[in-house]
Amino acid sequence: AMLASRDLLDNIARSPDHTAFVAALRQTGLAEKLSGSEPYTLFAPTNAAFAAMTDKAALNKDAMARIVSYHLVRGKYDSQALLRLINEGEGKVRLKTLGGGTLIAMMNGPTNIVLMDENGRTANIAIYDVYDKNGVTQVIDRVVRPDAATPLSARDLPAMPRS
């Protein structure tokens, strides 16, 4: 069970459907960010979403760090907060990711929130509002990807060992 008394990392690490994402978090050194006190929204792709990535074997640690950091947003955005911001934004809201990119949250029908990445691909939020001690997790059905030109914020990412 995912409990609100646990931090983001502890909860997501207990999910059998997120082992690939947790491994990527740990491989890139981003896991520690999810166990701190700063609040984050984690858009967590499922194992099936990771399995659908055809190029993951060719990604180096820096490229994987860019992708993983693209799934993290500072602040706590549960579904009600996202809906309010989408309505205030006339149908969409831009969310700045930890890696410096932008995700767009918008509606797909009357009740489903989708994310659109910088490449125009969308991911559905499949499970809403898993509350954590230091944020909220939204489970998504696809890995979202930053545009190749999006700069990686060295301030937010740990030093990467070279392979």
C-alpha cells in the first residue's frame, strides 16, 4: 500500500508497477530528491510505459537523467489543483519540469487529464492523487520526453558518473 505518511521515493519504490522507473531514478541519482522535504509532483510512468520505449537501451545516463527529471515538477499538484489551473489557463497549464522542460496538462474529455510533452506526444493520468508526505504521485501510461534542445539544469541534477 502507498501511504500518505511515506515520502515519494518510499511509496513509488513499493509499487510493483514502477520498478523500471525506480531503477531509472536510482541509476541517475535523482531518487534522493524524492526523499527530501521539498514538495514534488511525480508523474510516474508504469513498467508497461517503460517497456514501450524502443530506444532505452541506447540511452546513456545523461539522456536517461533528462527523461527522468522531465517527470518531476516542483510543488504539489493533485487533480483538483491541476483542474483549477487548467480552467484558469483556458484549457491548459504549462508545468516547468525539474530538468528545465515544459509539460502541458489539459483535458481529454470531461474527466481525464492528459500531459503533452514538448514533442506533442500525450500521456493519460491513469491513477490520480497518490498523496505522499512530500508531494503527490500521478501515475501515467506513457513515458513523456523533453525536446532534444531543452537544456538540462545542472543545478537540479546530481553529477553523473561517465560510463
